[in-house]
Amino acid sequence: MNLDVEIQNALEVLRKGGIILYPTDTIWGIGCDATNEKAVERIFQIKKREEKKSLIILVNDERMLNKYVKEVPAIAHELITQSETPLTIIYDEGINLAKNVLADDGSIAVRIPKPAYRNAGTGATAGRDEFCNKLIYKFGKPIVSTSANVSGEKAPQNFKEISSEILSKVDYISNFQLPTSNFQLPSSIIKVKNNGEIKIIRK
């Protein structure tokens, strides 16, 4: 597996508004251009998920975060820097994104894959964060990251657990090789209000 070739293949699909299946810094995810409303709609259809439920997006750094979140509270920056495990933060208002990637109240869930997670006891495999960050950096826009399962079913902890139904509906499946016995865990999720108020959604 050549990392650069894999990234290039995924980029071609994303740029055409397609859907990819790829290893995120946590679990395998279904992804697309988070600014493309039609692509996001397809993900809801693939997952059989209600569009009123928002999706997580990935950005590669805080500079990109500031382009797609209207206000990033100071406490959020601290949490991003200090977190030793994958952390998704829900912000009050997303901007410059497809409308259907946002929650009904306009909020948006965002995560920055970080190399520090590699040895943080999360089970993450070295290289997953590098793949995600390089892909997002080269794409230049946020990428949707939602678990590779039909809504209501258990999220797959490794590639072997992804259903044939999901595999058959995406446009590109990443050939990023991982040990089949390697189990991954979803990120923790917290909501940070513009006033600094914090609420834990998922530990």
C-alpha cells in the first residue's frame, strides 16, 4: 500500500462529489466533501439515517477549524491541545458548510485527528492520523466522518465488521491496510457553548 497513491485515489473521488470508505483516527468512516450538499445527502441515504441528525466532520488543524466554525471558545482550544484521546467537539454554529451536515440548531461536530493519539492507549494504529490529516490537508476542506454502518446498527470496530450493504454503496474503499484483529473505538464527544459551558455527550 502506497500512502500517497491511496490519498490521491480518495481525493479524486471526493473532488467529484463521491463517497469514500476510509480509516479515520478512530473507527472506519464513510466520508465526503462536507461542503457538498448532494454528497452529504447520499451519506444519509447510505446509512438510512434521518437528516435531522448531524454528522461529524474532520479538519486537519485549528486554522481550518476557524474557517468552518463561527466562534471557537477559548476553552475549546485548550481542550484540543490537552486531550490525550480522540475528541470531537460540538460548536454552536458551523459556517461555510453544506446545510445538511449541520444539526437543526446550526451546531456542528468537529474533530482534529492528532498524532499524539497514537500512543495514548486508544488502540489507534500509527499512520491512521497521518492518513486523515494528509487527506484533509490536500483536499483543503473538511471531510465528513460518520461510522460505517446502517443507522441503528452497531458501529464496526474493524474493517471485517463492515457490512456488504455499506461496501457496495460507496464509490471508493481505501486500501489502507490494518491488522484485522485491530479494534478501534469512537471518539469522546463534548459540547462547548460560546459562553464556555461544557456538556459531555459521550465519554
